[in-house]
Amino acid sequence: MCRKFILASASPRRQELLKYIIPEFEIIPADVEENIPQNISAEKSAEFLAVKKASHISEKFPESIVIGSDTTVIINDRILGKPSDDADAERMLRMLSGNVHKVITGVCISCGNIRESFSCVTEVEFYPLDKKDIDGYIATGETADKAGAYGIQGKGCLLVKTINGDYFNVVGLPISELKRRLEKFILSLE
């Protein structure tokens, strides 16, 4: 029976959010190549990677419930990953400036060879940003490890004009939906 929980992510944001529904869990980041096959659409890429991460850890710990997750920022069918440097962050923020983009978090719950996965989509609109806005935000250091070069839970919130959907999905884990899916998943194992 799967009763121990593992989060297959090193993200401090996901760890903090998961504590709302699972007080105790182990953190074992999945060290997998994050390559997306050409036949996977941009909208399905986060879920594909979440399954890959959860499956990787589940193979090593088949008696545990593993939660894998990945978040993508998509604008005009282009995935914006984590910026490679400040110039890349500036490029991404210019693309997002004054536009609506999608934040998609894929989640996979796995126990042994039993898996369930889903994606959550949130639309985010940025205010138009000038060079001062972009340079000021890059100077905060928040852009370095975040898809799309921003974190809504930090000073990146000052860039956001509107949000349509789950806020916590943009942070990195759609915790309300995960809670409900996890409850059903656990019942299905009994």
C-alpha cells in the first residue's frame, strides 16, 4: 500500500504549496532530461514532463505516492523556459509585455505503475513594460530560475495586469485540483 509521499521536485514553491495538503513528504528531485518530443504540443509539454519525472522516481520507490510537476509559460505557441542569462530574461519579458500568455502546470501522481496526470491552464496578462520596468525586475534576481523569467509570487506580481484561472498554478502547483485528484487516487489504491 502506497502511504509515503515523495515530491519529485526541488522547487521551494512547490514544496511550500504541497504542505497545505500533505504535511510530511520526502523531496527527491527527478534528474531527467527535459526534452520534448516533436509530436507533443506546447500545451501538453508540461504534463509530459510531469509524467516523466514522476515515473522516474516511482521506478525507484514503487511503494510511495510520487508527485511530479512541471510548469511552462506559452505565448504564441512558443514555450518560454527558464532564461539562460539576463539578456534572455529581457527577451522573454519583452515578449510578455502587454500580452496574454498561458501558464500550464502538468502534474502526475504515481504509485508503482499506476499513474494519473492532468494539466491546469491559467491565462496571465502583463502590463506594457518599458526598459526601466524590465531592467528593474531583472535586477531583483527573480528571473533566473523561473519559466518565462518571472515569479508571480514575488515582485513579478507588479508586472501582472490580470489573471484568469488558478493563481497557485502560476506559482507552480495547482494545489486545489491536486488535493481533489490525490484523494481520488488514494481511494483507487484501496
